[in-house]
Amino acid sequence: MEVDSDDDPVVAEYNVYITPELKEQLYLLQYPTRKRQDPFNAEHGTLPTEMRVKPKTGFLEVDIGITPARRFDKLKGLQWGQALKHAKDAKAKGFGLSSGFGRGNELESGMKVLVSGSGSGKGKSGYEDPLNDFEAQVERGGVLMKQTFGGTIKKPDEGRPYYMAGTFRGNELHLTEITGIVQMRPQFHHIDAQAQLAKTTLSRNASKSLAKPQQPVSATALAAQRIKAESDTQVSTTYEATEKFLDAASDENWVKLGYRDEEDVASFELFDETMILKDVNGANELKAEWNATQYLDAINRPIIEEKKATAKKAKSVKKPADRPHGPVRK
């Protein structure tokens, strides 16, 4: 019996095909906080309820429905659900980085936001337990019944390598270019909504108090401000760029997308149309524009140029005159 002594034997060979450029956009969504064996789909009861994108600023979000039947804190659901509902009723543009951290949100103060509480029936204070009205609050949209995941679309830089999605069919491997990659992480818009409600209430209460008289600014203070402004020019430029980006994110509206489960018939049809090359017999053979030597020269060009420059510099340096040997006579 012969034993293969090769440490890296060839176990399979595949014919590689590249599909034509898609009219649609293909994004790879990665969920770092989610286990691979627990995907978001209908089979696991976690089918996304809504998907939206901001094409210009490059944000993508997905809402996953939550069932309050198990592992659900009803009190927290009421607390954060009320905050989001009030923000929605006030026509808030949104929260988080994707909405410029809530820029342009004009929320009314005076809303009673549930902070804590437990038990059933009336407490010692005589107020009705909010959990008694839980089911009605669910119907009115006053309970947080979703979890939002989102991220920024990362597209490949021009001239740089890009990712491709591979599909196996028999001994064939079909590659399709990926438009962008998004790392989907939990978004805490409900906490931002509650924090902004509290901030709005505090700011409006503070505005009711009498303003203190403004103190005159001394010449020394003006000089210090001018020196600081001159030293912070670079920081100011970065700050202005960030402000411009946040304003653009706040002004851009979300575009809702349709979502189909991976086991849906339409998903299989679209997969076959876009991810597999139909006419493999008529496919053009890929030919490299460079041979092996040209490729090595291209990837080593910076080193070659550096060596040439060093050699040229060495030739331009004059050798010192030969020193006389033996005794020197005066």
C-alpha cells in the first residue's frame, strides 16, 4: 500500500467562474454578537420585521421582532417603549450615529417616563401598577417589541482587493463581487430616546430661571483665546468635517427595503439568477495581462526603485584622495 508523502495533497479541483456584474447591490451582513447556529430567520422565530438603508451616508439597520412570552422584562419594555413612542409622535428624525445623534429632534417636555416599579395592583402610593395595562400598551405601540441592529456600509477602495461570494455547484465555483460589508451591531435607540427626553426637560426647566449678567471679557482672556484658536486649526478642520457628516446623516431619510426569508421561493429564484453563471460553456477564459516575471516586478517595484536610488546616490559620492604611504618629508 502506497502512502502519500505530500504534506499538502490536492483533494479536489474546481472550475472557477466569475458571474457578470450585478445590477443589484450585494451586501454581506455580519453579526459579531450573534452565534452562527442562531441566525435571524423564520425557522428560529427571529425573522426581521423591517430593513432600511441610507444610501448616501451608508447606514443600514434591521429590526428583529421580540416576543414578550419568554425572557422579557415587561417593565423595561414599557419604559423604553414609551420613550420611543413619544419620540415617534413628536416626529423625531431618529437617534444614534445613523441620524446624527438625534440632530433636529424637537421633543416636548413634560412626558412621564416610567423609571422603576414592580408588583401588581396598587402600591403604597396608591398609583396603578403599569403592568396591569401591559396588553393594552402592546396594542397601542407603547412597548418595545423589537431589537435593532445596524452598521456602516464598508465598500472596497478603488484599486484595492474586494470580497467575492462563492457558490459551489458540483465541481464548479461561481464567484460574485460583493458591493459592501456591514458589521451589524445592537443599536440602543430606545436608551437615546429616553436620555433626550430627560435632557429636554432639564434644559427647558433651566431656561425658565433668570439669566445671569454677562461679565466683560478682559484683554488677557481674549489673547489666550486667540492663541488657543490658532493652535487648534487642525482639530477644528476635523471637527468641521465630523459636523458636516452628522448633518448629512440627520438630513437623509431612510429608504425601506423588502425582506424575504432565506427559505422563501423568491429567494431561491433570485439566488439562481444572480449567484450562478448560466452559460458556463460559453464563458470566456480568464487570461492574465502579466506573466510571472511582470507580476513579481510589479509587486516588488518599490523595493527595486529604492535600491536603484541608493545605488545612484552611492555613485555620485566622490572617493577621497589616496593618502601617501611612508614618511612625509618637509
